[in-house]
Amino acid sequence: MNAPIKLPSGRIDRRTFLALTGAAVAAGGQAHAQKRGGTLRLSAQSNPSSLDPQTGNSGSDHVILYPLYDSLVEWDYATLQAKPGLAEKWTYPDPTTLVMTIRDGITFHDGTKCDGEAVRYNLLRAMRHERSNVKSDLGTVADITAAGQTVTLKLKQPDSALPLILSDRAGMISSPKAMEEHGRDYDRRPVGTGAMRFVSWADNERVVMVKNDSYWKKDRPLQDGMVFQVIPELPTGLRSVTAGQNDLVYYLVPQQKQLIDRARNLGSAVGPSLLCVHAYFNYGRAPLDNVKVRQALNWAVDREEFNKATHGGIAETTSTILPRAHWACATELSGHFSYDPDRARKLLAEGGYPNGIDILGIGYAEQLQVQQQEVLMEQMRRAGIRMRWERYTGPPTPAAFFAEKKGDLLLAPWTGRPDPSLTYQLVFGAGSYFNAGRGEGAPGLTEALLATRSSDDLAVRKEAFRKLQQIITDNALHLPLLFRPELTAYSAKVKGYKPNLLGKPKFEDVWLEG
Amino acid sequence: MLANAPRLRLVGRRLVQFVPVIVLATFVVFGLLKLVPGDLAATLAGEYATEERIAQIRQDYGLNDPFLVQYGRWLWNAVQLDLSRSFQSNEPVLDQILHRFPTTMLLVAGALLISLAVGVPLGILAATNAGSRLDVAVTSLSSFGVALPNFWLAMILVATFSLSWGWFPATGAVRFSADPQGAIWHAVLPSIALAAGGIAEVVRQLRSALIEILSSQYVRTLYAKGLSPSAILWKHGLKNVAVTLLTVIGLLASRLLGGAVVIEAVFAIPGMGSMVVRAAIVKDFPVVQGVVFTMVILVIAINLVIDLLYTIVDPRVALK
């Protein structure tokens, strides 16, 4: 049986993350030799929106896409820094040219070769296909050429974010032959180069995969197959693992940690993630076009109390959109906003609301979300902010705020992206869907955003992100609250599971004992 | 042939009456789906939405057309057994329904069977011992059964029989065609949870109907003729409550179909109930419409069968 991992209270920093990751591995039995074989059965909360990485539209798809596809670039579990994937190396011979070298000898599950031309085909499709959801990810790419195993991307402007962008959907490479053969049906008939080969997908029921016998990574895969059982209710998913019908369940909520600890046959792993629970503001119109009001909202919230009340105190509270463990995080700003209702009242008065203000929030109708809304409502009331919530169920919730422009703010999580510039671009960029007002939130923001992509030197980029975050914090462009830890529970026979900072589990190092 | 004429007329009459029922039910559901707050195209576009993509989705799915045009198009296709494709998965809705239909039917049939197997003996016991402590106990138990939330009972059953004792699976389902024994094994706990209210319903209805029959004048005459109480019960009493029992079965079957929605969620059963819940949340209108259409036809079919059974149990029904 795995020893349960004790969680520290309050925030989790990089050092703690590494320690926890190590603890999870140790609990998973790193001391024992890795074993091969067996089918890993997982409880997945969501049905995939598509198994074509370019047409899918849900952040929860990744966990199911990872075994099927390799991406051009991969990332380090603890820091999210880029490392080679299908592309064994890449260089910027000049700021507007990215040259990638694709590993030789790799084939897709249908036996066709994965070479530079296949990669070029994929990237062009991502940029041009009418159903592609990753067009904006490759918005800086002007042209792509391929020769042998080399792919050259000519850029419209310097873009050092591209390698990590290519570790996400846009860089997951499919078989051109399969995409052409299946057309629209490719959504349901994926062919990648990943450790697992697709077998079947029964909608809202299960996705079945078997191992790719000719996988290029040494000693992988460790499992003979994987089955993702779609179980939307997290308590039911956890019960399925307790009862031995599944081996692992991910994306659990902190409230379930006690249940896992009480179950004698379960182990668990927890790690920080990029999943930021925050409130998006519509600063394109009154009253949140007023910086004083936005600042007042930020000073009105007691994040530690919010953490204890809604996340059992195990989340990392924040004033920024990146966790402290992230390489690009401006850590000096992470605790910028503290709880100060008097200051919030003063700011409201300065902003022209001496008698307080009415704010309409949009939120999810699910129980845990409603709890969060009520805590915020009570905290804000103490600062003279009268919150009212309009609730929706599921995907219509963000659509009501971003597309229909309802409400002043939306309380919802942001799942994060491998490259932080994409997070900033999507959440705060002018014209972005996730910027409900669509305008530039503060002077200099667009230039600061561009600066984060202008150099591939990590130190230079880090400084650019600090400046960008400073603008966002000074102008209080959203209400960051905390980072929800990634909580995973698994049966005693599951070994080697490691959480990652992105918060989207990968199972390449997992093996089954017994 | 002539003997069957009244029954055929009954079937014909019912079928004609069912047409407006189907149109009305699907129209109302279609209308309600349109009233659900939120922009469908924006929802379908998901997390990676752009304004262009949303506009394109609106165009692709004909969402810019007037409401009646959209409904008319759906109905015209539906009568040709084309229930359209899922907005989410792009799979034919009919295929999805046919895939999940057997799982839900097994669950509902199991619950119906348990309701009758437990409810009928208890109802008879209570009626033949009316006023006794046994009657009070059975009646109280059935009141408890009516009040018992089936999702709560489901969780208690799982905690006890699956998690603690490991006798039954806690979640999921197996297709009957693939593994009949496994399918039944998976369906035991959900069927019991679903049947709790059904048992109570059968007990109460059967008890009151049987008490009425057993206290009627012709039963008193049968006693006077010297017939034994068991003969009176089995030959005359139960035969006369058969119509009541059929009515209860018909209503129960429809109710169990609805109750399956909750039970399928608790047990993560991939049936039609969980399918329609998920579809409603993500605004997958063709799936919701398809499931409603199927459910309506199913309820109508159940009623038709019950009507026909009435004519067998009591031929006067057909003549009326």
C-alpha cells in the first residue's frame, strides 16, 4: 500500500513541488524496478471534445491526447521549460526564423513516415483549416518549408514562445495520410506517433488504446494499453478506483483529499498546477473600466480565508496568473494584494462610489463553485461591494460572459498554457476571446506582451514577463485568487505517477504492479 | 379475424392519437432548449473560440434560421428516422441511442421486475391481513420507500455492497450482448436503487385494490359457497386486480425511465439518461431531441401494450 503524502498547508513553492513530486514517486514505488504490462484504467471526468488535437476545444482533452500523440516539443515536469520531443533540436538563426530538426526513423501508427513534410502539413493545416482551433497559436508564422527532416518556420515577427506553443495542441503531429483519408471523421480516428495506438471511442463512455509496438522512446510504453472511462461525477470516479474498477482518477477537488486518505487502499499525488481560480473582468465598460474599482475588488478579498473555506487550505494563493514555481513568475508580485477592506472602501470612494457598488458576477451553478461565489460575496460585502451572481451550468457559463457579454466579472478557472506568453495573450490581449471587453486593458500592455516573445534568452524573457505582470497588477486587470493543486488518486498497484506543473497528467512513467 | 377487429381498431385509434402527442412533446422540448440561456454557437466553440469560429458554427448548424424552420427540418428528418448528428461528437444520434438503449432498458426492466417481485407479495400480505401489525409494518415500509431518495439509497448500496464488501461493481455497465452475466451483475445495485419507489407504489396500489375486491359482495357470496380463502384470493381476487396492476406497471415503467437519469449518473452507467443529461448541459440539442423523441415513442409503446393487455384481461375494454 502506498503511504499517503502529507500536504503542507498554504502555498506550495517550487521546492515543495519538487519534494512532493519526489514523494509521489517514492510512494509509487520508485525503489522497485519498473514493470511492463497490464492495462491502465483511468477515470476521466470529461468526454473528449475531439481526438484531433487541432479541432478539439476543451482543455481536458490533453490527458487523453498525450498517449496518442507526440508533440514537437515537450516540457520539464517541474519547471515547464522546453525540451526535445519529436523535434530533437531547434534553433533561431535569426529572430524571425525557427528551424526544427525532426527525429529520424519515427513512423505514425499507420506506418507512414513522420518527416519534415508531415510536420509542415500539420502546421499548415493548424493555420488554415476551417475547423482549426489553434490558428491563433501560430499567428506569428508567415510561411513553412520542409526538406528531409528539417522544418523551417518563417515568422512575421520574433516569437520565442513558439517552441513551447508547439508542445501543446499545435505541435501534436498527426499522420497526413490519415487526416486526408478520414476528413471530418479524423476527429474520431486519430493516428499519431504516440506511445499508444487508438482502438475505439464510445462517446461519453470510454476511449480504448493499445501500446504502440514500434514506439521510438526507449523502454516505453510501460503499459500494454490504456482505457479512459468517462465518469463525469468526481465522487463516482473516486468510488470506481476505491472499488478496484479503475486504477487512477485525476482532476479531483481538494475536498476529496480526506476521503482518499481515509481509504486504506488508495495512494494520492498532489502538485501545484497552472490552473488559476480567478475572476475575469469586463473592463471594456462601467463599472470595471474604472481602475480604482478593479483595485478595490482585489483588496477586498481575503485569499487565505478563501483558500481555507473552499480548498481546504492546500491551494497556493496568488496575486498573479502564474504560480511561484513557474520560471516566468514575478514572485515579488505573487503576494501583492492582501486583505484590506478599508483600503478597498477608500479606493471605491476615490473611484466615485462612496456608497459602495453593485457588481454582477457570472458563475457556474455547480456546488463547489457556488460555495466560492458565496465566500467572495460575503468578503466583498464587508468592503461595500454588493455582489450578485447569475449562474449557468457547464460550457454556457463562459459563453455568457465572453460571447454574450453578460455580467461584470466571471469566476472561473484558467487552465494555463505551456508557454506563459500564450496565457497572457489569451487572457489579457486586445481582441482575445477571453478578454470580454476586447480592448487593451492598460497602456503599454500590447508592447509588453510582444516583448515576452522577442528573445529566446530565458533571463530576458523572465524580465519581460515581470514587466508585463507589473502592468497587469498595477491595473488590476483580473482578480487572481489561487492555484488549484492537481490531485490524483490511484490504487496500490499503480506506481511511478508524477504530477506536473501544467496540471494535465501524463502517464508515460506509470507502471502497474501485480 | 373478426374477434381481433376491436383490438385492431383500438390500436389504430391509439396510433392516430399518438401523432399529435409526439409533435407536441418534441415541439415543447425544442422550444425549451431554445429558451435555455446562453449562446449555443459560443458554447460549441469551447475554450478556443474566436468570433469567426462562432459565426461559422452558427452558419454550419443552421442556427441563423428561424425557430420554426429549424424545428420543421428536425421533424422532417426524424420521421425518416434521421435524428441528425450530435453537435459535439458529429456521430449520428440514432446510432448513439441504439448503442445506449439496451443498457437503460436492462436497468429499467430489472427495476420493474424487482418492484413486482417484492411489491406483489407484500401487497397481497398487507391486503389479506388488513388492519394487522403486519399490514401496518408493510404500509409504513412502503411510505418510507416512496419518500426515500433513490440517489441516496444508491450511495448507501454502493458504500455497503461494493466498497465495503466488494460483492457488486460500484460503477459502469457491461453490454448484455457482450457478457449477459456481467451485464446483470452490473445492473443489480442500480436496479435495486431504482426499484425502491416502485416497490412501494406496487404495494400501496395492490393492497388498496385487493382490500376493495375482498370486501365486495361477490366475494362474500364466494365465502358463502364454501370456497377456501386461498382459492378466493388466487382465482377471483387477483384476477380482478389485474387491471389495476397493469395500470401501475404502465405508469411505473414510464417513471422508471425518468428515474434512470439520476441512477445512471450515480453509477456512471453509459445509458440514455446520462446521455441526455450531458447533452443538455453542453447544449447538444440534436441528442436531447433524439432521446426525448425515443422516450416519447417508448412511453407510447408501453401504453399501447398495456391497452392491449387490458383487452385480454378484460375483453369489455376493447368493446368500449
